[in-house]
Amino acid sequence: MSQVNLRFLGSGDAFGSGGRFQTCIYVDNGKVRFLLDCGASSLMAMKRWGVNPSLIDIILLTHLHGDHFGGLPFYVLDAQLISRRTRPLIVAGPPGVESRIRDAMEVLFPGSSHVQQKFSLNFVELTDGDATTIGPLVVTPYRVIHASGAPSYALRVECEGKIIGYSGDTEWSEALIHVAEGADLFVCEAYFFEKKIKYHLDYLTLKNHRTQLGCHRLMLTHMSDDLLQRLHDLDIEWAEDGKSVVL
């Protein structure tokens, strides 16, 4: 069984709280390299942490908000013009993922979505509850509670015998129990410490459900300034930009 290395290239929220890059998690097992989400600042984060964008095989998106997918127009343009990518790229996400990304490309760089790339760019739409094989990965999305103009998912990813669960953005949902069950690592958002807002989780709610999450390791991400100022009060591990985890 290969070692799976995970690194938080970005662990921040939409507003760069704490000076953190937006959501982007890099996973490499020596055979496949993939991203979990690709927020607007992700290309900068890759270059900050020494990750070669052209070597990434797959990008998995939880939902279609800019701080989770908005890095794709920059990523694709870099692949075309800078890294001169030739290896195929798969982007998988909720229904409508291709049209949303192409629309974003046109808003940011008019005409860019119609340029013929020297690499194949393939889109996969994920369906709630259906395990989908993408290269060597098995990806199972679970619909969660977060308005984004398309279904929002938490993802359960099987890679070389290891399981990574990732909540994306959501308020508490029973779906998280399925995503976390038996996972070697479950990465979960905790936006506020105790304040409850629609579509997001707070730390105390997550802590109260901790016994229902059958994961081996739990790590918090996507934290606002409110939670970042109270890290000393947490008894759950949290992510930081650049932090590495070996599974």
C-alpha cells in the first residue's frame, strides 16, 4: 500500500481570514496527484508551496462557489500559456460544473474558454450517493446543505486503500456521518466557534456530533477570524496553510 501525502495549500475561507489562501488541498501518493477544491487563490498557493500545477491529474470540486472553484480559470490559462501542459486533466464536480467553469473563464478572460488546449480537459459530473471511479480514485459525493446554485457535496475519496473525507461547506448534515465513517482523515469546515449561521458549521456543533463521526482523524478547516482567534480553546486538530499530513 502506497503512502498518501496530503497538504493544505489553502485552508482559509472566502475572505482570506488570517491571511490564509482559499480552500485547496493537494494529495499525492506517487501515482496520482489531485486537488480537493481549487479556490480563487489556488494557483498562487501552489507556487507558494512548491507544487507543480502541470503534474496534477484530477481536480475534485465540492461546490461551485468562487472560493472553492474560482482558481480554475487561472489554472487552465497557466496550463495553456506558462507550463505548456500536455497531460490530460480531469475536473469532477456537481452537475453544471463544466458550464460554470467555462462561464467563469469568459468573465475573467474573454475568449479563453474557446481556445484549443494542447491537453485534454475532461469534465465529470458527480451524482449524489453514486461512487464514481476517476482514474485510480473512487469518489462518492453526498449532498449537503449549502446554497451554491448547484448541488453542494461532501466528498469521500478512496485512494490506494486510504479514505479521505471532506465536508466542503455545509451546516450539520447526517451525510457527514457517511463521509467520515472509517475515514483515515476527515477534513471538516468549522466557520465560527459557536455562532450558528445558515449553510455553515460551527465548532461547538461539530464537537457535539464528534462521537457520530467514525473517522480516525478529524481536522478543521475554512475558519473565520472568529474561530482563528480562539484556537487555544479547541480540542480538535486544525489545518494551516502548508500543513502536511501522511496517511
